[in-house]
Amino acid sequence: MSEYTKPLPKPTATSRPFWEAAKAHRLQLQQCGGCQAFIYYPRDRCPHCLSDELQWKPVSGRGRVYSYTVVRRAATRSFADKPYVLAIVELEEGPRMTTNIEAPPEMVKVGMPVTVCFDDVTPEHTLVKFKPA
Ligand SMILES: [Zn+2]
């Protein structure tokens, strides 16, 4: 088995619950107690109402492709193994996540329904990706 050479997440005190849930193959986001909005990426205050009453809640893992591109010419050697889909997925709960779509690039379309999947890239690191629903 070859060594994983792509960049890995470095959880902070704020983002650690997101990554720990991902490792358990669960998607959870912060929800604001002030305005009820779900937010992503993890932060200390709600970007909508500035409340700091944020709680981690499980979410559906369902969404749609908001936008995407196919990366065929990688910026670094570690990404040069094959073309990949870099996408923004709009979750049912509202937030948009930058992620990868695990599907042949020619299959991906804007508006396509997708569902979360988890890629255990190392024993300690799991990445959150999406696949066609
Ligand atoms: Zn809020």
C-alpha cells in the first residue's frame, strides 16, 4: 500500500468535532442557537447573526452540486494520479461545502443530487466527499 502524499486536514479546537465525526463516518455541522442557521466551515460565531451559541448537530448528508470543475492538470505531483472533480455542494440544510465528487468527471452536472461519503485516507484522517445520490 502506497503512502498518502496529499495534504491532510489539521483540526483546530473549533473544527475538531467536524473531523472526529467524519472519522466515525458521520457528517455534523454547527447550528446557531440564535437564528437556527447551519453553518460551514466551523467557526466561533454565526456569520449570520454573530451569536456564539453554536452546537454540533448531525445533518442529512444530502445536497446538490452547486458548481464544479474537473482538474486534469494538477498543481502538484501528489494530485497528478488522475483527473478529479473539485466541487461546491449545497447541502439540504443550506451551507455550501468545497469538496470532491467521487464519480467519473463526465457524469457530474450542476444541480445533480449527491450524498456524502467518507474517504479514510490514513488511519487518522477521513475526508468528507460526495457521490451521486
Ligand atoms: Zn445565527
